[in-house]
Amino acid sequence: MFLNGKLLEEVRKKKPLVHHITNWVTIYDCANVTRAIGALPVMAHAIEEVEEMQAISSALVLNIGTLTTELVESMKLAAKKANAERHPVVLDAVGVGATALRTDKAFELLDSVHIDIVKGNQSEIAKLAGADVLTRGVESSDVEGDMLTLAKKLAEKYGSTVIVTGKHDIVASPKKAFLVKNGHPMLGEFVGTGCMAASILGCFAAVESDHTTASAAALSCYGVAAELAAKEASAPAAFKLKFFDEIHGLEAETVSKMQNVEGLQ
């Protein structure tokens, strides 16, 4: 049994400041979902201020969805500061495998700073783990091979928690792994839900040093809110609005009752 409800309460009690260097397409939604869960968002991208902003933050979320070489330099500076301050760093590896630039810059980040949590869809994580796969834009492609094995391989290489998103989410570290079954297909009907999930991961990692447990709890809470929203909204726009409301009003007791998380070998 996960302490999802307890960690949700910790986020709301501590209200961690979560620094984002993120996707311009979804930045507004990332800020709002961070606020809705009970944390505080800040979006500072300028290379002149990212270290100073990270010094007063509790976590760092990096998203390469709209990357530029200059933006990656800001990410590295912020992440190095986060490492020095022992702030958790989340990397959302959006579109890795689609172009050489995305793939190269993702590895550059992984090799130059410590990333605590690496998140991606099946093809993105498979590419980072060394599999031969082509990503179609930011969408997942079919992957040959066992995703848990690939996730653990990547986790062992970088000493990170690795998340593979999909119908069910895999959360893996070198020592343990979980399958998070909470969620709803409607999350795939509009842009930004993956980016928002990364923000929630940053919020939970900011209050729990066991980042594998924190990640499973965060994704379960996120999925529970989606399940609740889908009960009242069946179209994407209505669902999105209801989803934010459910995140905001999510109760620890509800999460504990609805959580659907399994341990994996």
C-alpha cells in the first residue's frame, strides 16, 4: 500500500517551489497543475538567472519539448545548482529519437549533471537505453523488447528513477519497480498531459527523498484525478477543465482508496 495520500498532504503542507525550464507549448498548463496540486511554480529560463532561481527552489523540472542549444545551457546550469543544493531534478525526454539534436542534447544533460528522475514514453526511454527505435515526433513508436528491462538498464546506468509512460506507467530504479495503473484514456486526447505529469513528479520528489516511491505516488494521484474527471466529462475540453478541478480538490482518503499500484520484479 502506497502512502500516496500522505505525500499529497506533504506537498500541500510544504508548498515546494518547483522551478521549470520547460516546453513553451505547455508551460501555462504546467504552471497551473503545479499550483492546483498545492505547490508553487516558477518558470525561469534566462541563463543569467537560472542558478539564482534554483537556489531558492526545492526541485527542478526540465522538458526538452521546444529545446534550443541555448536553452540546454540554461538547463545544465540550473541542474548543476540543483545537484549542489540536493534538489531533485526531473527530465522529461520529449521527442528523443525523433531528431539527432533531441537525442544528443538529452544524453548531454544525462552525462553532464545528475538527473534524479527520467521520464519518457516507450520509444523515448528505449532510445536512451540503447535500443534501435525511431520516435514519431513526440509520440511513442512500437518498441521491441521488454520495457521494464530497458528502464532498469537506463536506471542503473545513471543512478536514476526511470518512468515509462503509457496505458500503465512503469516506475523503475536499480533496486525496485512499480506499475501504476491509475489513469484514463482521455489524458491522451489533448496536448500537455505528459508535461503536466512531469510537473507533478517534481512536486512529489521535492517532499520525498525516495524518488521511486515519490514518482509512483505522484503518477497514481495524477491518474486518480483523471479517473474522477472522466466520470463527469467525456470530451477533451470539458475533461481538461474538470481534471484541473479534480487535481485541486483531490483528497488523501480518496487517493488511498483508488490507488492502483503494483510492485514489479
